[in-house]
Amino acid sequence: MASSPPISTVYVRNLEERVKPEALKEVLHAVFSDYGTVIDIVAKRNLKAKGQAFVVFDRPESAIQAVEEIQGFEIFDKPMQLALARTRSDATVLKTGNKDEFELHQRRRLAEKDKKKAAEAAEEQKRLKRPGALPAGDRPAKTARGLKPTAPAAGAGGPNAVVPDEYLPPNKILFVQGLPDDYHDIEALTGVFGRFEGFREVRLVPGRKGIAFIEYEAEAGAITAKENTAGMALGDKFIKVTYQRQ
């Protein structure tokens, strides 16, 4: 029996569910791209898929290295949980196979999806037969105890709108983007951000230049640091400093 084709896709979970897919893809690309060529990132809006994403590389070796080296790295204050995906992605099959192989792959994937939906529908029908059961759409929404929902930006539509980076509420961790290559080490960044009260640490993304997280003991230190460094020129670049999303 022929062996299964190698997997070039990383399955990512435990991501911040309130972040829009577009913003999530941008950060994931920044973290994963130095491990190889990223040919696709899949992050969906539907409720069941929130907090999950698939990062597709052009080579299996890149996916394996990424899983090994950045397992548990924090994005939006949550540690990523990584694993190789169970099946090849559409982008991988489309890139490496012919038209017939891609169509067969799609038919198999859609068949699995239909099978899963049918099982879920059957389970819902069983549940509705129980005394006092409510349809899924009529159930009260669950909220995490003590968690405040993110307020939508002015003019944004819908309750799931995410505040742009520039308008995020203060917290003790800063997200720095646009760093020049010669500032991508802890000593150099400590020299810039360590002069503000309550400085705790610089956290770099393994294998990725240009971004960093700066943590302070309290919001006050982060606020002062942001006000004094946002838009600062380092080398030949202007850096962008925002608060990390909560």
C-alpha cells in the first residue's frame, strides 16, 4: 500500500477568538514566514472554527520545523498549540498535483464535510427530543466570567467588529512592528524600551525579524513607553508601537 503524501500544513489552535481573520492571518504570516514559504493561511469566521487556523507551507520540512520551534509561543497573550494537519490542504494539492487529483481531493473533502454535518444534524435532532431542549439559535450565549467584550470601533458594523490596533485599550504589553534588522536582539531593544518605568522583558519571535513584544509590570509603564516610542525612527525605519490585543 502506498504511503500517505507528506503534510506541509500546520494546524494552529488556542488563538484569540475575537481577532478578525484578516488581522490574525497577518500576524500568523509574520510568525511563520521565516520557516519557509507560506503559500496559504486559512482562518475562518464561523463559530466552530474560531480560535483555529491552518498555515500551509510549500515544503513539509518547513511545517515540521515550525511545529518544533514555536510550539507554545504566545500570540495575543495566548500560547499557540501546533500540530501537523491530518490531511493535505487544497493549496498543497493544487500546487503539487494535476487537475484530476485536485478534483478528487475536493470531492473527498466535501464528502467528509457532508458526513460530519449529517452526524451533527442527527445529534441535534436527538437533543431536541429531550424535555425542555431549545434550538441552537435560541440558546443563551455563553460569556466568560470576568471577560469584557472588545468594544467596536467607531463606524464598525456588527457585534464581532474588532478595534483597529491604533485604538486598542492600554495594557502592560506592547506589540512593536517594523524593527530594522540591527535592532532584532534583546540588548538593542532593552536599550530603547528599558528606560521606562516598570520594564520587565523583551520577547522576540523565534526566526522572525521585524516584530517584538515588550512587557511592563503595569499599564502605566507601557503607556509612557508607547507615547514616547510610537513612530520613532530606528535606523532607516519608523516603528509601529501598539498595545497587544487582550
